[in-house]
Amino acid sequence: MADGTTERVRPRDRILETAQDMFHKHGIKGVGVDAITEAAGTNKMTLYRHFESKDDLIIECLRATACKAAAIWDAFEAEYPGDKLAQLHAWVRKAADMLNADSRGCDMANAAIELSETDHPARRVIKELKEAQRDRLVALCRDAGVGQAELLADTLSLLLEGARVSMQSVGAEGPSAQFVRMAEGLIASFRAR
Amino acid sequence: MADGTTERVRPRDRILETAQDMFHKHGIKGVGVDAITEAAGTNKMTLYRHFESKDDLIIECLRATACKAAAIWDAFEAEYPGDKLAQLHAWVRKAADMLNADSRGCDMANAAIELSETDHPARRVIKELKEAQRDRLVALCRDAGVGQAELLADTLSLLLEGARVSMQSVGAEGPSAQFVRMAEGLIASFRAR
DNA sequence: CTAGGGTGTTACCGGTCTGTAACTTTAGCG
DNA sequence: CGCTAAAGTTACAGACCGGTAACACCCTAG
């Protein structure tokens, strides 16, 4: 009780934060609600008072991580106000940094793979959030003055998605090591047109 | 013998085939050994007489799918003997075909994501098999007369890997729809250098 | 025909999972 | 202070999981 961190934050927020972390590290099907509540310093009943089900918790976690990702995007605009091309390069750099710092990839993509049931409630949420991120990257490419902005944005998307999954199957020394070179080369190539 | 109507496939092979299919469709953690044996028309005891554990079965399934993938590669050489550039384009076409025909992506990548335990026995197998595929694609690019063959091969790898996972999170109308255009554009770009 | 190995069947073990019920304790607040 | 709502505790239900034991069967090789 001396440490205020576990006491100050509401149980719901502690559960959400802990669940995000554990889902990310061990996968959704790799962690049970008991483990989450224990790590969050609470209990199962409290979890089920705040979330309808584990699926509901999963969805809330995905929304929360997407929210954090959006904050990172906002930071680009704050760092290079108006300079969309600089923001695009910052996006590449940030993506590479996150690749190096964490080898578990994208929570939404991982969830889509784990939750193979086509009617899983999290699927439509994943699609929504991913489409929003795609729209944002397309807008960034377009505003950076790139012709064929959609194609560049989609190519960068696939490259990053591929790098994140390649990281997990062959490690950091695999193809993902060249991500920055690939991305920068693509941007230069599209701008030259 | 020579009785084609009742093709008696050995239980081990039936189990292996069925497990590959079910792991692919529902994920590794999404299907139990009971479901596999039932679908294979046998029982759990027989499975454990042929495989040490579920983990062992997983590994054998991955090896089997990698073997099938290798056969597809061999088909390229058979179809365009000696013409490595044609084989590379065939690789792109085949990859796109498989993307359209099946939305569950690569078994090895999916397994790497599902089996988040860093010391899981399947992990080293996945890495081996993926590295072999990478080597093969690098060799194909090099023999096709492309400068910077490694970089092209790695870029194509990431694009395909990304397309397969994007397919599962945002669907076929997402960025993965442009895979062929991206890949062909890249090959042309690398060859022009 | 017989022996034996591969196979099928049933039952079971110990553990884990999501989710719920009933009750007690705590914390905030007028 | 006392009231109330939130949170903690314990126990449990019902299903599923990977894995094993014991035993009956059947097909074929010798």
C-alpha cells in the first residue's frame, strides 16, 4: 500500500493496461483472465464487472493500442508541423525503431491470425482500425506530394506488416533488417516520378 | 492390391494431412488433438503412437507444408527450364494466386505468432525452413541477373509476408490487392539498374 | 493356423479455461 | 458517523485440454 501506483489507478484501467501487455507478449489465447487479473493486482470478479467477456476485453485492448498508435502519429505532426514529407520519413524511422525495440509485432495483425473464427467480434474492430491507419498513411503520402499515394502507402504498409511477422519467424537478422533501406528507396522512387 | 477404390492411407499419413489442414484453418491453439483424430477417422492413442506430443505433430506438419512449398518451386524450374527470370515472374503469379485462393496465410508465420514462447521447439524449425525459402528466392533473383539480389528477394519476401497477414486483418480488398503490381514494379526497377 | 504388431475403444488423470454465485470487506462521501 | 457502491474472496460449474493405461480386435506374415 506504500506504493501508490497499484492503488491510485482504477481497477478497470489496471486490467486494461495489464491485458494489453500480456496479450501482446503471450498472445490472446496464450493468457487467461486469471493470469491477467492476478498480474493486475485484482481478481476475476472485478474483471467481469467491467467487461462483458474476454472477447470484450480483447476488443477494448485493441482499441486502446490503436489509440496509442494514433498518439504517435500526432507526434509526427507536432514535431514537423506542416512538413508532410518529413513526417513520412519520421514514420519510417519510428517504424524501424519499434521493430528493433519489440519483436512481437502488431497486436491487431497478431489477433487477426489468432482469432481465426471468421465471425469473431474482434474481427470487424480490427478491420476498422487497420483501415483507419491505412487512410492516414495514404493521406500522409498524398500530402507529401507523392504521385500514386495509395500505391506507395499500401506498399509501405505491406513492407512493415511483413517486417513485423518476419521478425517473429526468422528473427531480427532476416529480411526485416533492410526495412529502412527498402522504405526510403520506395519513397525516393515514387517521388522521382 | 492395385485396388484403387479403397485407397488405404496409413493412419499416420491421414493424421498428418488432417492436422495440416486443421492447423491451417483454425490455428494451432484453436484445434485439439481429439478434433484432429476424429476428423482423420482415427483416435488419440494412434496419434500418440506415431507422434511424441502435439508439439512434435506441429513440427512434422510444418515440415510437410514446407515440403509442399518446395514442390511448387520445383514446378517453376520444370515449367521454364533455365529461364530464371520467367521463374521469378511465375513465383509472383503463383504467390498472388495463393493469396486469392486462401486467406489464412503462411502456416509457418502464423505458427511463429501463435507460439509466442521463445523456447518452443517449433521455433527453430520455423526459422530453418524460412531461411531455406529465403535462400532459394535470393538464388532465383541472382540467377535472373538482378543486381542486389538479396535486397530484391528480401523486399519481395516482406511484401508477400505482409500481404498474407494484411489479408487476414483487412481482407482481400486491402493493400494486398496490389501485390502483383508492387512485385512486378520492383523487379522491373531492380532490373533497370 | 498361429503369433504378433498395428489399430480401435473406453476410461481416466490432472490441469486449465471462461464465467457465475454468494458473501465479506473496503473506501468514498454526505 | 453511517450509508452505499465498488472491490475482494471463496467456491464452484461445465467444458476442454494434452496425455496415458488397459484391453479388445483384426489383418497379415510366417
